[in-house]
Amino acid sequence: MERSEQAARSTTVEETVWRQYARWLQRYLTRCLRHHDATNAHDLAQEVYLRLLRVDKGEPVRNYQAYLYRIASHVVYEFKLRARREIVSFDSEAVENWDAHPSSTSADPLGDHVSAERQIERALAQLRPLERAVLLLHKREGLEYSEIAQQLGISANMVHKHLTRALAALRAARWDL
């Protein structure tokens, strides 16, 4: 087979996969970005497709849905990481008012929330990618073991094993989810 025929055939596989899972991917990305501008989901979907096209053709993919999920979770993670690093603007007048009249009875709830969120993100970043994926699908998306197993192309027993490891690691980091 000529190289151009191989390239055309490979592109056809990716296009077929893309058509089959595009709606699912768009819903997944929209759910992941619910606290961000959801219009970014379309841009992130394009990034997932570009990364799918760059897949090493020598390495066969057994489960394209799980593979797309893994690519999408990395793209979302990178997007959120960039969003956190962007410059934060604030109302200087509100800060001055708060500084002049701080509440002696309550702590800064926003600061506590942000701090806790960062700690959770750091703890999740310490997990292996499959453990993190299983944990997030179970806790955030509310999927059952069998649904997770089907999405990731692993057995329900492996889902249980990865979830147990993830929870143990988070408990060791003092985050009991």
C-alpha cells in the first residue's frame, strides 16, 4: 500500500471515530466547563480532534471512546490550568472597604474555598491518569462501575480497583471524597 493510501485510510478512521463520538464529546466538554465559559467546549473539541489526528499510526487503539475521553480530560485539565494562571482582576474599592471593615466573626469564605479547591486539584494531580478518570467519572458524573468500565474499556473489577486506589491516595493526602 502506498504512503498516500495509508494516510487517506488513517484519516478515514479518525473521521469515522469523530463522527461517532462528537456529540458525546461535546456533552462531556460542556459538563466539564460548567463553571467556565461553556462556549469554549467547541474550541476544546477541535483540540481533541487535532490530537486524535496526531496519534502514532504504528500504535493501534483498541477503544476509541476511552481514548477520546483520555485526550479530552487532558485538554480540559490544560484549559483549566491556563485559566487559573491568567491574571485575576478585582475591584480595588471592595478590597479597601473589606480591609477597613473586616468582619471579626467570619473568615474569608471565598479564600477558604479557593484554597480547598487548589488542594483538591493538587491531590487529584498526584493520581495516576486512569485512577483520576475513574474517580471523576464515579464521583462527578455519578456513573456506575459498569458504565465506567464500558467507557474506559476495562472491566468493572478494574474500575473498583482503580477507585479504591484513588480514594486511598486521597485519604492519605487527607481528602476523603
